[in-house]
Amino acid sequence: MVASLADPNMPAMVETIIPESRRDFKDPFPSSSSSIGGPRNSVRPLPPSYGTLRPHNIHRPTLIEAAGMRFIIMDAPRQNNLHLYIKDCSRQKVTDVVRVCEPTYDGRDLRNAGMYLHEMAYDDGTSPPQEIIDGWLDLVAMRFKKKRRLSTSAGIISGGATRAGEGGAVAVHCIAGLGRAPVLVAIALIEFGRYDPVHAVTFIRQHRRGAINGKQLAYLEQYSRASQATSCGCVIS
């Protein structure tokens, strides 16, 4: 006799599913590579400690390494889980955290952990203003290229701006880590990695699902390197 799924005489068969955030992580930083931009490109997911306090968060911080630069794209920490972000950022030798959205935590905790917090917020759904772009590129140049760009962003970068992070990383976050933060990383890849804009977006999307919407992609496709033009001249409306 073949029992139906609803047969009360048959013992229930329940598959125990262990949440990903609680699985053993023997190698929390598995490496992967991409042909875009050269052999140095790699992406490693950070340890999944965030899901224990934020089960709704499916976008864990993503470490993107390319052209001698290391970025961590993440969503906005909250005060109740900031210590987890600080722990993993410290493990990744993060020297700077760039906040591209409204505050959701007390920045003094980052500074107490030895990280510089840079406020580069701009409105969601818009293109970054030139002042934000200049400040971001100055920070990236100083951290990874050990030089200062000639720009008008002197007021945007906070303390320690002349210290190059040897082997360090720059973390950048917006609210969900899918729009404003990845756009800035894409701009850095275009400027310093000499990526084609579409390749930069493709590379980021391969490792951070849902990053950069169509309107932001259209903006990046029109973006001109600082060496080619003094200003992008294009905006998201």
C-alpha cells in the first residue's frame, strides 16, 4: 500500500535545515577570480555573523579586491549589531568606513576601534554630486595609490587622510548596500582599475546580487574618467 502525504499512520519526515548563519565555516574566505580586470580580482564573503542578529539581512558584507584595491560593500550597521561589523572590519584591516546614507549608528564606536568615518551621504536614487566623487576618489587614491588627487574635496575627508592603508581595506555602505555604495566602488574601478563601466558593474553584480539598478547603470555608462574630463556632466533625474 502506498501511503499518501496526509496518511496519519505514517511518521512525519522532517528535514532539519540549519540556517546558513550557523553552519560551520571551515574556510570563511574562499577565493574566486574573474577574468575582468586581470588576475588580481577576487571576492570573498565575510563570515556570516550578521544573520544572527538580523535574520532579514540577506546581503552580507562583500569584500571586492581588484587592481590593488580592497573594498567592503555592506548594508548599514545598526547600533545593536555594530560590534559585529567592527569585529569583521578589524579582521579585514579596514582603515576607513564611508557612510553614504543617513546615520544609523554612533560613529564614535568606529573611531574608538581605530577606523576613520567619512560622511559622504547623498540622496538615494540620484547620482553622486561631484564633491562626493572627488572626496571618494581622493580617499581611494591616498589609501591604495599613496598619493593625493588634485581636487576640491579637502573638506570631505576626515583625519588620517595621508596615511596609506598597507594591505588594508575601505568599507563603504548605504542602507541596503545595493545602490549608492556599489556605485562608488564602480567609479573607483573605472578611475583606477581602468575598467569599462559595463565591466565594472558586471564584476560587482557577479558577487553582490541586486547591486546597481538600471538608472544607476545608465549613469555609469556615461561616466567619464577624471583624466578624460574634469566632470562627468551626467546626472540621474
